[in-house]
Amino acid sequence: MHDRIADALMGATIRPLRRLIRNPARALEGIVEAAGRHEQDVRLASDQDLAAMAKGMRGRLRRDGFSSALVGECFALVGEAAARTIGMRHYPSQLIAGWALLQGRLVEMETGEGKTFAATLPAATVAMAGYPVHVVTVNDYLAGRDAKEMAPLYGFLGLSVDAVVQGMERDERRKAYACSIVYSTNKDIAFDYLRDGVAMAGRSSRLHLSLERLKGNTARAPDLVLRGLYFGIVDEADSVFIDEARTPLILSATVGPSEEKEQSEQALAIARALVVDADFTVDIAARFVELTEDGKACIGALSEGFGGVWSSIRAREELVVQALTALRLFRRDQHYVVTEGKVQIVDESTGRVMPDRSWERGLHQMIEVKEDCEPTERRETLARVTYQRLFRRYVRLAGMTGTAKEVAPEIRYVYGLDVVRIPVHRPSQRRYAKPRVCATKAEKWQLVVDTVERVAVQAGRPVLIGTRSVGASDEISASLRVRGIEHALLNARQDKEEADIIARAGMPGVVTVATNMAGRGTDIRLGPGVAERGGLHVVLTEYHESRRIDRQLFGRAARQGDRGSCEAIVSLEDELYQTFVPVPAGWLRGLVQRGVQVPGLVFGVLKWFAQHAAEQRGVAARVDNLKTDRRLDRVLAFSGRGE
């Protein structure tokens, strides 16, 4: 009897705790009540009284810290200021998200739930306490847009705000970073951090800083732009923390003219003469090329008489490996585009051009020569940093995204952030259609066009077609033109028109073809009569290496309780299958072409294995980055050098 009573009591205690662990957002819901206690007072206050409250809040936050009671009062104040300046008021779900961000969590909110607006709560709270705040987003357009749209709110509270975007001079950047709140991209923050590190090289220790203060020396001020990394809120955090964290960011400088073009042309000529499997092997998934012994001998014979660098066995083999990498592993209109005679890298996770980035160790120049472009000058490394190291430098760090549960363990381990899923403001009405798997790409494109004709042309609903690469978006665009279906094309070449294209994407019968929508940060709002017809229909045409990116694309439909639907139309010739599960994909393709009915479960299992293998490759690359960071820390510490 005693045992049964004890079990009952333990069960009554543990069950609610388990529910709380499964849904940590419930532990944060108290902030809604805390803010509600002050809602009536702030609504009745005049603008002058509200401004006075904000001014008085500064000293209280600095003195008492971010307790739930004080933060609730501050959130109510920020919410009322937002209602009076920009005509928006925070939902309960946004209050919960803001509280989670302030506590250093990574919040997962459905697409369209208002992450940008929710971030104003912790940003304003920390800024009123007198600490610098960085709201980090994924592109210049979003940084500029968000800073401009939220400026009236911050200004009403006595806070200054600005945006740091590409092309700004150092003095402009310094002025922007001096503001209470700064909106910027992850790359701008990273490279400004590296430039400041180079400017402070050899004189960044506490002893140096103390001596300079004693001397009253302020000479270093013009060399620096940042004023510390205190509170960072990272939007599209999974894209920044995971997708873009595979490679380090490198600050470099040109090292003058060289014989780059001639050497690259010779290396490419030799690489084209080599035979795959006999002279070299290629691992597409790992992006790795390895020479065989026969290949090394062949390079020696083909380069005989070239002279110069070709007389070194190691140097000539490295050159040819770079050439093979450029030829075999980097594809035009997928990994890069050529515009105005220049090779520009495409961010595979967002589909955007990165004009300020280049591949290192001569690979960029090799690809330029491959594409008959004039090679740029080779650059030497001045400083490097990974996102893993950079963002752990913040005293307080938080993040927002629509998709994080798949990578929650890695984010917790690397960045120390717990993932919290925020409840939706209105129940989702998104409908998922059964995935359709074709044998070939040609069949896939025809099926996609048939779907567009049925949904957009006949039913008058808007359709968003998501592709993984620029080349794929061009292919479906050509197929749509053959049928005479008008459409908008959004890929790395049309990046500047992004906002206008997305603004029209929810209109009746509008068809939009876009490369990866991850991180675009702009909601597709439904036009008149669209909701009654079923809302936006999203078509995924190729599974991404990360399940998160697929989920982000589907999340474009049915935002904030709207109606909408989505489906996947893919082929067994897609890159994911061919790279990570080529043998079973080929076997299944043969069965499908012979008319054999393959159960959908088989395709689902194959997709799971392919994406799991791809994600594990990404994890391994990021782990290597982390190990390199730690090794560099040990080496620098031993040599007495700081960052």
C-alpha cells in the first residue's frame, strides 16, 4: 500500500515536470501576465509620461537587472510605444519569444509569426539598460529595412538605431555601431571584428589597455569600429550557426601581381587530360579530389619542360588538384555565377550572391580562368574566425528561426543555446500533399508545370516553386515558357528585385520561381480573394541536404493562420540522391521506369538516409572547424599572441 501511494505521489510530481520539459515555452508564459499587470497604466499614460517612464526604466534595469517583474513592466512599455509609433502591438506568443531571447535561448517560431517584431522587446530592454545590442540578420536589405521600420519605436523610447551594410566606410560603420541598437549582417559583424583584431594586433592585452588608459591615449579609437560584443540576437540563426558555419571567414589582402593565369591555364589543361578513377578519384559528397600514383606520374610527364613552379613535385600536384576541384566539384549556376566577367560565389543555403567573398588558396583564380575571366590578384590571410568562435564571444547571445529542432543538440553543444518552440498565434491551416517521386528530371519538370497549370492558371491561386540552384530555376523557367505560363524568376541573378518579386508572390494566379527561400525574411502576403481559393501553394522541386531548408520552404505557405498547401515533386536523378545514395536511387529509378509500383514508404526511407548522410557530413565539417579553432587558441596562447 505504501509503495502504491509513493508511486502515485511521484507520478503526480513527475508528469507535469515531463510536460514542462517537452514544452519549455510553458515555463516562460508568466511574462504575459507580468506585462499584463502594467498594460492599463501605460495605455492611459500620455506620450510625455510614457517617455518619462522609459527614461526612468534605464536606471532601474541597470541597477536591478532583468528580473521577470521588471522585464514585464518594460515589455508593456515597449508594446505601448510600438502601438503608438508603428501601429503594432505584441501578441502573447511574441512576449514569450522576447522573454526567451532575453534569457539567452534560441526561439523557433513559425514563418510569419513576427520574429523581427518580437526581437524589439529584448533589444529595447537591453539597450535601455545601457548595453550595446546587435540584431544580426542575413542580408543588407533586411538589415536596412528592419532598422528603418523599427526606428520610430526605438526613437520614442530615447534609443538610437542604425544599420551596417556592405559598402559603408569605416567612419560610417563606427558611427552606426555607436548607436543603442545596430542591425547588421553576420558577415559584416564578423569582418568588422576581424579588422578590429588586426588593428589591435600586439596591443590587445589587459596590460596594454591599462597602460593606454593611464597615459590618456585615445589614438586607437579611429582604428576600431565595434564597441564590444554584449548582446547579439541572430535572426535565421540555424542558417548562420549551422549552414554558414562550415567554413571560416578570412580577412585577406592582395599580395601583388603573379603568374596566376598562365599557371592556371597549364593546370587546367593537364587536369582535362587526366582520366577519372585511373589518374584521380573524386568524392563529390566530401568535395575531395585525390591523385593516384599513375596520375602523379602522368602530371610529371605532361608538365615536363614547363619550368618554374612545375619543377616542384608537391607544387605541381597541388596546382592540378585545384584544377580538378574547379572542374569537377564547382558548377556554374549552382556554386557560382558569372556576371560582368566576374565569378561570384552563390550561398547555397540562401541562393544569394556573395560579391565580397572568394575561395582561398588559388581556387577562386582557378575557377576564373576556367570561365575565361580575368583572374583577380591572389590574397594572403591576415586573420580568420569561425562563427562558432565569434558568436561565443558575446556576453549574451540569443537566436530566432523557423526551423531549429533538427539541430538543437549541436546548437546547445557549440553555442550554449537551448531551443524553445514558441506556440503559434493562430492554429495552422497548412495542408501537406503526398510527395511525388519521378524517375527523371524531365518527368519532374513536366509534372511541376502540370501542377502549376492546374493550381495557378485554372484555380487562380498563387504558386511558389522552390529550387536548389540557379541552373534548376532556369530549367523550370524554360519549361513554363514553353507552356506559355507567365512567372517571376528569383535567383542569384535577380537578387536586387527580391522585395518586389516577393511582394507580388501572393497575388491571384501569380507564379514565382525561387532558389532556396531560407533566410529571405520577407513574408508572402495573400492578395484579394486568394484565401477563399485555398491560399498559397508551395512546390518543392528538390530535397535539400538539410531537412530544415525543406521545412522553411513549406513554411512560406499558410502564415499566421492563413490557408495554404505544399507538396514535394522530386526525381531520383536529383543531386541529393545521386551524391549520397546513388546505388539504391539508380535501382529504384529502373523499377519506376519499368512501371513497377513502389510504395511511398520506400522513397521516404531513401530520402531519410540521403539527408541523414548529408547532414552528418556537415556536422563533421563544423566539428573540424571547432577543433581548428581550439588548436589555434592553444598555439596563440603558447606564443603569447592574442586576437
